Amino acid sequence: MTAQETSAQEQKTEHRPQYDAHGDSMLESRGPLAEQLCRQALATTEPFRSLAAEELAVLDVGCGYGHTAIELARTCRKVVGIEPSLPLAEFGARLAESSGLDHVEILHRSVEELEEEEVFDLVILDNVLEHLPNADDSLERISRSLKPGGLIYIVVPNKLWPIEHHYFLPFLGYLPLPLANAYLRLSGRGEDYEDASYAPTLWGLRRMFKRRPELDMHLVPPADISLTMAGGPWHYRLGVALLERLPIFWWIAKCFLVVAVKKSAPLDQRQAE
Ligand SMILES: C[S@@+](CC[C@H](N)C(=O)[O-])C[C@H]1O[C@@H](n2cnc3c(N)ncnc32)[C@H](O)[C@@H]1O
């Protein structure tokens, strides 16, 4: 096995993520929101797409318990969800089977194992990028899996948001890993922060996309604020209005929402490759 294959295997686990066992499991917190998360992804990517939602082949990376992937399959042509945590992937696969939809599958796979080339029109990473230790390699694989003109939809917490997204501890994300681990243990909310510790700053996110010149990155506000997890309270609406008028506020936004478009190389260049 090569070093890269070993690392891909290491991302797969037999257990639930630690943050899923603390507080509300994603089963309770995300499952009931699947329809709105799905509508948000489709509405926010719509201005960038040439295909109708019904024509899309979608990959949901880190699909958790599979609810959003299955919801997407109620509209889209084909949906594949990949999830490295075995209990979650198994739950998702059972849910997919019981949905009666034959064009959705949930696989026990990590993004590091993604080998597909030009298969998908849309790749979704909803609260997943902050869990990827090899983000550059993952983004390259995702980009390769996209057809020209295809889209990546990313929702990821901002590392600079003061209340950490998974454990709700102030400034946890600011600390170097050993201190963050000690803080987490002291709080009684977990043992090891590493798995959730890769949230980017805006600068880091921009640099990551600069290293992938085939992708055009756009920071966008959610298409429909009422579909956000918090349901669009006044302070969300105010935040989004500020982002629309003064993009500098993205630096301190709670989350980043990115739509990246894979450029279509001219046909003669593609034939030469
Ligand atoms: C916060 S959860 C989000 C789940 C789901 N996307 C949602 O919106 O409810 C992060 C998910 O990313 C998955 N994940 C972590 N590392 C991954 C990797 N290397 N490849 C793919 N998924 C990964 C986790 O197992 C987990 O299910």
C-alpha cells in the first residue's frame, strides 16, 4: 500500500465522529433540516449552472447520515454520498434503500479515495472542509471528479469566528492543537480536537483556490436566508446585508459559502491533453 493509500484508509473509521457524540447528534440536528439544506444548495448554485436541477449528477462529500443526499435525489438525476464513518455510512445506505429511490447510493468512502474523472455536475461539501487534513489533495480530487463547467458548493465555518462550531467553546479554534485538546478535555466535551481543526480563514481559503487555477471561486451569500439552520433571524439578515454591500465583512463572517466553477478548457486544448 502506498503512503497516500494508507492516509486514505486512515480517514475511514469504525466509529461516529467525536463531535457527533457530544450534544445533539447530527441525526437530530441536521436530519430534520435536510430538505432546506438541499433547497439552499440548489438555489445558491442556480445562477452558476447551465443545467436544471433535474439534470444534475451530484456528489455529496462527507454526507453524514445521508439525509441531504437522499433529499437531493428527490430532484436530481443521480446522487452519490460518500462518508468515511462506518455507522453513519451504514445508516445512510439503509435510509437510501428504504427511500425507494434507485438513483442514490451512500458509500463508505473518504474523499481521499475519490478517483472518478469528470463524472459529476455538482459536488457538495456542507460543513466538511474543516475536517479534511489534506485539503489541497482533496480539492484536486474533487476538481478532477467534476465535468467542465461543474460546480463545487462549500459551506465551511470561519476559523476566526469566536465560538467554535462543533463544541461551542469560545476561542477553541484559535488555539494550537495541544492547547485546544487540553481545553476540550477540561470542558468535558471531548478528548481530541484534531478531526474538526482544519477550518480555514478567508485568507487560507483564497490561497487554497489560488493553487487550483482551473477553479473560479465565488464567495456568495445564501440564496434564501430563511433556509439557513437558524431560519433567518434578524441578525443573520443584517449579516448577509452587510456581506452583500461590504465584502470585507467576509473576514469575520460566521461561515463561508463558496461556489466554485470548473472552467471549461477550449475543445482543441482538451483534445490535445
Ligand atoms: C459536520 S459533519 C457534516 C455532515 C453533512 N455534510 C451534513 O451537512 O450534515 C462532517 C462530515 O464529514 C465527514 N468527513 C470527515 N472526514 C472526511 C473525509 N476525509 N472524507 C469525507 N468525509 C469526511 C465526517 O465523517 C462527517 O460526517
